[in-house]
Amino acid sequence: MKGLLQRVASARVEVAGEVVGAVDQGLLVLVAVEPGDTRAHADKLLHKLLNYRVFSDELGKMNRSLSDVAGGLLLVSQFTLAADTQSGLRPSFSTAAPPALAAELFDYLLERARSVHAIVASGQFGADMQVHLVNDGPVTFLLQA
């Protein structure tokens, strides 16, 4: 399971012109599920997302986590993040989980996040989404669980 974490001043997701999820200061995370991923992978990724120290402390060092700053978490499913881009000029999606597994694990991740963190929003699985963000820094990390 992969999560492309971006520290944001704000972010929102629209589907058909309607906002379906939004956060102010916090993290926008694009999530990819790969074959072989399990709930344990989702739990590990969520732990990293909530505790990864990407926010500045009073000295300007990245020492504070999303939990520390009580920021928002916006989760967006993105199967293209799992693409195999090693050869040729067209991505292969054979390394992405089948849609049923991806939906199950993304929903599980979202449910778990909502049970342990106050501000959680999401995109809409499988939809054509427009993602708007103000990347703060910019700060972007690829996390794997």
C-alpha cells in the first residue's frame, strides 16, 4: 500500500463540480492499493500518516505530526500511483490491486482513520475527481506500508 503524502494549507476534492471532501491545514494523501495488501498494511500506513513528523515545531524543524497539530486528513484513492513505469512510454497497471480489493482496503483505511482522528475527509472511490490543493512547503513524501 502506498500513500503520497502532501502537507497542505488546504485541499478539496470535487466530483461533477460538487465538493465531496475538504480540509484546511493538514495532509492530502493519494492512496494506492497493490495486490497482496491487507488490513495490516492499511493499519501501518494510517499509523505513519498520523505520526509522520512533517509539520514544523517552534524552531522551524519538522518535528510535529498530523496528530500533534490536529490537522485535517484528506484521503483520495489513486490507482495510478501503483503503476509500473519501468519500461516503455505507457504505464502498466498490472501492479494495482483489483478494484474490489482496492475499494475494500481504501474503505477500511478511511473507516479506521475516522475512528481515531477528528478531521478526516475523502474523495469518492472510482470517480473522476478534481483535486485542488495548496501544497505547503512544498512538502511531499511517498510512504509505503
